[in-house]
Amino acid sequence: MMRSVPPEISANVMRAADLIADQGLDGTKSEDIASVAGISKATLYYYFDGKEAVLSHIFAVLLDALGDAVQGAVDGPGNAMERLHRVVDVHLDIVATYPKAARALHFDLGRAARLPEIDEKTRASYIDPISSLFEDGATDGTIRPLRQPRLGAMALLAATTTAAIMATSIDGIGDLDGVKEMIFELVLDGLSTT
Amino acid sequence: MMRSVPPEISANVMRAADLIADQGLDGTKSEDIASVAGISKATLYYYFDGKEAVLSHIFAVLLDALGDAVQGAVDGPGNAMERLHRVVDVHLDIVATYPKAARALHFDLGRAARLPEIDEKTRASYIDPISSLFEDGATDGTIRPLRQPRLGAMALLAATTTAAIMATSIDGIGDLDGVKEMIFELVLDGLSTT
Amino acid sequence: MMRSVPPEISANVMRAADLIADQGLDGTKSEDIASVAGISKATLYYYFDGKEAVLSHIFAVLLDALGDAVQGAVDGPGNAMERLHRVVDVHLDIVATYPKAARALHFDLGRAARLPEIDEKTRASYIDPISSLFEDGATDGTIRPLRQPRLGAMALLAATTTAAIMATSIDGIGDLDGVKEMIFELVLDGLSTT
Amino acid sequence: MMRSVPPEISANVMRAADLIADQGLDGTKSEDIASVAGISKATLYYYFDGKEAVLSHIFAVLLDALGDAVQGAVDGPGNAMERLHRVVDVHLDIVATYPKAARALHFDLGRAARLPEIDEKTRASYIDPISSLFEDGATDGTIRPLRQPRLGAMALLAATTTAAIMATSIDGIGDLDGVKEMIFELVLDGLSTT
DNA sequence: CATGAATGAGCTTTCATTCAT
DNA sequence: CATGAATGAAAGCTCATTCAT
């Protein structure tokens, strides 16, 4: 059974995210994960049920932060479109705060989908609230009604995350303002000039 | 050294895509890949340099088809926005034609990024031509100028692929028309009502 | 990286020498080596970098013992010829002490030559000191001067080892006295200047 | 069943000896053997029963030549010691004629011992006639009587071969005259009763 | 005669994982 | 709590070998 993870261990273990993002979980030995976390392999197993549980923990930390941020944005004042803007805003902030974990997740969506806890958290932290927000926007007239709001939420998640990840890995961290504008242009404002 | 793959073997090997998409490449035994391809494990290794080379081949087939389709759409008549619509159109067609390979790629972006040939093909088949198309649109005035067209191309690729994959796995194939409308609404037409 | 081998494991592993001498290293499964050593295959790999490292270790133990013995004989009292006699003496003792390892080495000289550590130890433990001894003998007049003392040392090593190995495998251990006489007759008396 | 090997194939296959001497038979792929022989892998199997049969053939050619040469030397005129000198002479000639095969044999004595045909040929071509020659020498008084003439023959074989091989690999071919003198000094003069 | 294509049969090696201390 | 030592369980990969052509 997995013990509750001490904050220090949890923080140390987040450092493994980059390793995993670069080599894949299967390409990363549990010894290497333990090593970057500054603990022994056996200690890793003392706190986690296995390699995959470590990754699940990393993803959970990320998605919990994302969920909190999105919730705050969605619950804030303003019409739906204004709140959607704020969602993209905080989403990018989260990627900037947890760049390694975000990369790890982005680059191994299949694994994430296979982890029930993560699958659920993705839904709860982003897909569900954004779907609702889309519907709110259809109601208050600030967002064009989408026939498939959940699919829209997924596409928005993908577009934003992809742009954020690629921007940080290509141009270096810090240029997320450019990404924000790009997402606004591409998605929110619409590309159409008409 | 990798031998040239006979067409029949190539086609058979594509059937392994689903297996790999579901379990990950590392979770899939080379024996299972050989099995669904109807050949022996040793024969698999006779034609491919390893498990990963099989996946690379699957991705390459997909991306070659995508590249051809995108090229056709981009080279066709019409203004940039009209051609961009057609790009999304053929993109979805390709996902519908190679649903398994598309899922495998979508769910293991990290692996794809680590395969030089695939990384290159992604660029050449989609990122490069769509970036150019964005710039063409800025010139002919049919697409809002993007400050980072390459990032925009990546985001569009991600949004479209994600939506298509999710649509086909959730609702079953056939509903890609709905995805098309969604992408048009979400991205191309813009969500903004102003 | 190879861990330092515990004495007990080291001793147990020496028992694999016969197996390897009879079947060749490639004809011997690592599982069999582990088995005669009384450890699991994985434990074998925990301490050794591979099958060949086990053989290298076996050879190293033998050559270290030979080196010590030869050193003792060479450093002892007496003129060069007397000390050469003692060298052959202790050499045969070593073969009698490690008959399996000696056979394994004798029957796979190619492998031994390909193992850098072993190649070096052969030189250091026998070729070098005996070459020097030959030269000492030329100086003190008790050994006929050899134009190529190193080659002579190699030939003496080969003759002695071959005779010892063949004697023990044909006639059974215990008849090394006969070998000693034979080597004295065949080689040493020939070298004698008296 | 092994077909009779055409002279050309036989000659070509001798070229594999060096490969095998350097890497060991197990370290040499049958494809590599076929390659240096200028034939296809399947053709190799058309003429030989397997990799080991190729090596057996190489050794057989060498030992047949050695046997003929030794026979000629032993059957020639002169007393036993004179004929023994000639044996060493022709022995070195054979090593000079088949340096690769000689190295391959020298470096894989275990394999040679495991090949019944080769074991037998070693006896017949060298051990037996030289043992007899030692006894002839004891009779005609030109060679010091050996208590174990067979062991002596083996030791002489080992000493001569080792010196010849090492001389050719270290100093380059051509210096076998030096080896000859060395062997004469080291061994034969010692045996001489004069 | 000669060989390209295909594979059966293993074996080495690797780790994730466990547990006594 | 923490870990060094040990291993069970796999699986990727290799190659000698076969055979239809």
C-alpha cells in the first residue's frame, strides 16, 4: 500500500519529471528516478507502489494545481468569455510553474489515459469545468454555441498545452505571453477576418 | 541494417498500431506485434531493426499520407482561408483512414519526438506547409496575421488531432463531420461573437 | 559497473571453471555458471558484468596466484638457474592448486588474449619476471643466453602448462612430479650451461 | 551430409581463419565467414555442415600439411636428433605457410580438442611420430631418454607453436629464423646428449 | 549449383520489486 | 525510516539453419 508522501519527498520526486519526459517512463530506470530524487531505490518503493505511481503522483500534483487554478478562474466575476480568457491565462501559468511535469504529461498522453486517477483528474480539473463554461457562454451569449462542448474543451486543452510546451522548449521559458496572444488569436478571437 | 519492407508486410504491420496505442510500445511484446502482423518474431526482426522501428514505420506511413493530403490541399485553388478549411478536411480524412496509427501517434508524442525521422516528417508534412499557409493568409488578408505561425500550426495540429481522436474513440468512427464543424467553429471561425 | 566480489561468491564461482573448460564459455549458459556457484542468475549479474567477466575473474585469480608464486621463486636465493627450477616447481604447484582454472585458460587462449586485464596479468605474472630471470642467468652464467628471452618465456610457459594440463587430465592429478622431471629434461637441462 | 569441398571453396574458406582467430568461432557469424569466403551464407551450408565444420576443415588442412611435413622429416636420413631438428624446421615452415590457421588453432585449443577429427589428426600428425622419434633417439643415443615421450611431444608442440605464433604476431612474419634458434637453444640443445 | 527469405530456438541481460537488517 | 543485497520474471534480439526456387 502506498504511504502518504512527505512534502519533501514529493517535491524531490517532481524533479524526475524531466527525465521521464525526455526518455519516457519505460526508458527511465526506477534507480534513476530515485537518484534525482536524492533517495535510494528502496526508499522510493517505501513511499510509492512503483515507478508508475511516481509518475501518477507527478501528474496528480500538476492536475490538482491546474484544477484549482481553473476553478478560480471559472468561479470569478465576468461573463463566460472573460472567464475563458482567464482560464487560458491561469492554464499557461500552471505550465510555467510545472514545466517538467507538463512536458511529461504532454509527451505521454497514453500513459496518462491508462492511469485511472489521472484520467479522472483531467476530466474534473479541466474538461468538465470548461465544458460548462462553454455552455454558460452559449447562454449568456458571449461564446458561440458549440455542438460538442466537451470535444471543444479537449481541443482547447490540447491547443493551449501544445503551444505552451512547444514555446517553452523552443524559445525558452518566459515567452508565454506570446503564447497567450497566439491562443487568443487562434482560438478565442477566431482567425476569421470576417 | 533495415531491409526494404515488402508492401504486404508493411500493411500487416499497420495492424499493430492499435495494440501499441492501447498498451504503449513498451507494454507491447514484439511477439504480439509479429503475431498481429501474421509473421514470426524473427521475421519481424528480419525486416525491422527493432520494435521501435516498427512504430517508426507506422508513423511514417501515416505522416506520409498526411503530408501528401496536406500538400494537395495547400496547393489547390482558392484563398488561404479556403485552403486552410480544406487542410482540416483532409487532415480529418487521414485520421479516419488511419485511425489506429493516429491514436498510436497521439498517445505517444514523446516517442514520436524521439524518432528523428518522425520528428522531421511531422515538420515537413504539416508544420512547414501550414505555417506558410498562415503567412499566405496574412498576405491575402483572409487569415488574421499570427505572430508565431509555427506555434499556431502546432496548436492547430494538436487541436484537430485531439478532437478527431477523441471523437472517434468516444462516439465511434463516422462522426468526423461533427468534429469538422467543431474545429471550424472553435478555431477557424473563432469563438468570439463580437 | 562491477561490484567488488565477496570472497564466498568468488570461491564459488571458481567452480565454474571446469564447466567452461569443457564446453567453452559460449557453450556454457550463464544459468549453469550461476547454478554451480550456488547463486541465482540475477545475482551473478549483480556481481559480474557478464559471463565473460566471470571468466576474467577466474583467470585473474589464477594468474594472481601464479604471479605471487613466481615472484617468490624469482626473489628467492640461489643463482638464476636454481631459481628457474623453482619457478617451474611453483608453476606446477599452481596448476595443481587450480587445475580447473588452468584448463579453462589453456583451452581458451584466444579469449584470454582478448581480455585486457588477463593479457596484462599474464605478462606481469610470468612473461616479465621470467624474461628478466633469463637475462639474469645470462649475466651470472648459469643460463644460456637467449636472443629473445620474452619468446623463451612464452615457450616455457606454454610447454610447462601444456605438460601439466595434459598430465593431470590424462593420468590424473598427482603425477606432476613426472611432469616436473620432464620439463627439467626437456627444457631446463637444455638451457643449462653446465 | 557434408559434400566434398571444391578446392576453390576450400581455399577461400581458409581466409576465415584470421577472423576466427581474432574473434573466436562463437564471436564470428556464419555470415561473416561466408562473406570473407566470397560466397553466400546458404552456399556455405551447402558445402559444410555448419560453422564448426568450417573450422574443422581449416584445422584439418593445417594438420594434414603438418602431418605430411613431419612425416617427411621423420622418415628422412640421419640420426634421431638430426631428424628432430628437421621436424622443428618443417613445423615452423608450416606455421609460416598457414599462419592464420595456426593462430586459429592455437587460440582455440578447447574447440580443437572437442572436434574428434582434429583431436585424432593432432595425434597422428605430430604426437605419435614425435613420440616415436624420441624413443628412436633414446635408442640410437642421440636424444636423452624421456620418461614420458608423449608428454614431451606435446610440450614440444606447444613450445614451438607458441613461439612461432607469438613471433609472427609480434615481430611480423619473416623472423621465424629467430624462433628456430630459440627453440633449438631452449629445447633441443637440452635434449642433446652431446 | 546457389541463394534470398524466413524462422525456431534460445540466451543474455535487465529491472522492478522485495525484505532482512 | 531507510537501504544494500538479492532475485524472479521477462523479452528483446540474434543467428544458425532450412528450403523453395
